[in-house]
Amino acid sequence: MNNDPNRCVLEGVPRVHFYDGGERCPEDIILPSVMHAILEYLGESDYGCRHCLARNPDCTILCTYAYLVGVSGAAAFLSWKDGWHGDNVDLSYMAADVTAPERHILRAVGYEHVPVVKEEGRDNAAFFRERIVESIQSGMPVVGYGVIGPPEAAIIAGYDEGGDVLIGWSFFQDADTETEPSGYFRKRDWFDDTERLCIIGEKREKPSLEATCRAALQWMVQVARTPAVRPEPDAPEPYRNRRHGLAAYDAWAAHLLRDAEWPAGDEATLRAHHGIHDMAVGILAEARWYGAVFLAQVVEGFVAGPGLRGAQAEVLHAAACYAAEHDLMWDVWELAGGIGNPEGYLRMADPATRRAIADVIIRARGEDERAAAHMERALAPLERT
């Protein structure tokens, strides 16, 4: 930071971005990745990365990103809105309360937080600016939803010109984005593109590992088992005809079987629909893989030992189901010619290919349902032998 009253920048906040290689694992689920970067910036010694152990050699959580994917509920999340929508992977639709994922994360890692939304009758631009400036001056980055690109989480790490310009990292900054020498984006006229904020507050005592494990599994089961989070007819439009969890697999598979929506001679439509499908495959593969890692690394939070049975075994069975689901997504990619195949969209014009893919998605649904059942049994009262 510096002493300029019109400019304050928190230097050294780790960059967040879609995976482009390197020693660190993919972190393409945006909110957990943003929170991971903030925890790393804050020097939280309990949270590490097994591929960068020199950073936190005594950490208790070896894969922070997997931990945040788990506690946020992203590990169990899938959404599919009728039609072809690019926001099917947006965690905002996980619950009726759009702040639920951040709330679960910050409770697990031991931080207070205040959601800031636009309210009628208030000068929201001035209020947002005031809260951002206050947080940055206290040394705490802010999570802004939007700023650059869609209303996904971004890191606000500073401001310039008294707050007219925001500075930070976004998954959606690109070569045309104005930047600082550090690589941070610079965004002027940011308010209209910023849907809401998450102001991270004081550190507090974290729940016990056991309490965190049980809360996370209860939340993951709820996410998987809830077919519609806003079922009322007058729900906001983005929620209407949107299926969640286990029901989303059925909706996804059904869309693949609508032959009229995959016209062989319409390249633009094929590319658009394949892009949405392929994004869902990638995010589901990543979510379930890190979900498996999360379950395996927190299993010790469930009591076990002589005279007790069941809980730890059920958690590990759930982890195995998630790992199997991850592998099934690779089968989906292979049916379209392999991951990253530039002509994958052309293969999707073949009804036989899409039927084979739909069959794999339904198999993945079976693994997901089994994972939820194992987690439910792990949460059941302990049985004594």
C-alpha cells in the first residue's frame, strides 16, 4: 500500500485465471479460486497447496482449493436451464440466497462477512465505493461480482482516483483490458458492471473439523437433492425452468436428444450448443474430482474407532463415486473426439454420438445419487457394534 489518499493498492494478491498450464492444478470454478487467492494473500497458515508445500509446510489442509470447492457446495452442484444457457455453471443458482456459497466458505475458514447488494432508494454507487475504499484501506481485498465480464466473483485489490478506478484480478480480463504493471486490471466506470460485493470482515474462531465436515456434507446433500431452488411461478426469470442437482442431469441428457436443436448444416448453432455442453462437462469433471479430494482429506472429521462403524467408510465411498463421475466426463470428451477437439462440435451433429453421450451423463447421475446416499449415511447417528 502507499500513502496517496486517492490510491490504495494491496500488492501481492495472487492472480486468478482459467487454467493455462503450470505447476498448480486447474482452478476453473471461480468463487473457490478467488477465495483461495485471498486466503493465500492473508497468509493463512492452515491452508496450503500440495504442489507448493514450501508456502505452508505446516498447513492442516493440503489442498485449499478442494476444501473450498467442498465447503461452498460446488463439489455437488449442477444446474441446467431449459434451452442453452452459458450461466448453467454459475454458483449463484445454488440456492435461493445467491450469497450461500460465499457464506459457507467464510464460515468454514473463520471470517465474518457482509454481503452488499444494490438497494432501491440508496445511492448505491457511492455506497459501494465507500465500502470498497474502507476495506482496501484496512488491508482486506473485496470480492466483487462482475466488475469485468459476467457477474462472477473477481478480486478487488485496490482503487485509484479516489475509487473511480478499481484494481484487481478477474477471470475475464484479457489482452484488451487496461492493466497495472503488476498485471492487475484497471477498470473505470465499474459500477454498472458490478452486481454485488462481499466485504470480508474480522477473523473469528473456526468451527471444529468435525463441525465443518458435517455442515459441508449436509449442504452438499441439499445441493444434490434439491431439484429447483426457486420453484414458484413468479421467480426471477433466470430461475424459471432451471433444474438442479440430480434433476439437472436428466435435463442435460434430454437436451442432447433433441435432434432438431443440432442441425448438421448450422455451424453457428452447433458451436454454440457444443460450447455450453462442453463447459458443463469440464466444470462437472473438475467439481467432482475436487469433491473427491475434499471428502478424502476431511474424512478424519468423522468419528471412528473400536466399537464404531460406518461414517468414515461412507465418506470414502462418496469420494469414490465422485472420482468415478469425473472419469465418466472424460468418456464424454472421448465420444466427441477428445478433450479440446476443435471439431468436437461437428461430431455433436451425429444423433448416435449424442445418444451415447446422454447415456454416459445418466450413468454419471447414478454415481452422483450414490454419493449423496453415502453422505446421508455418514451423517446418520453413529451405530455401535
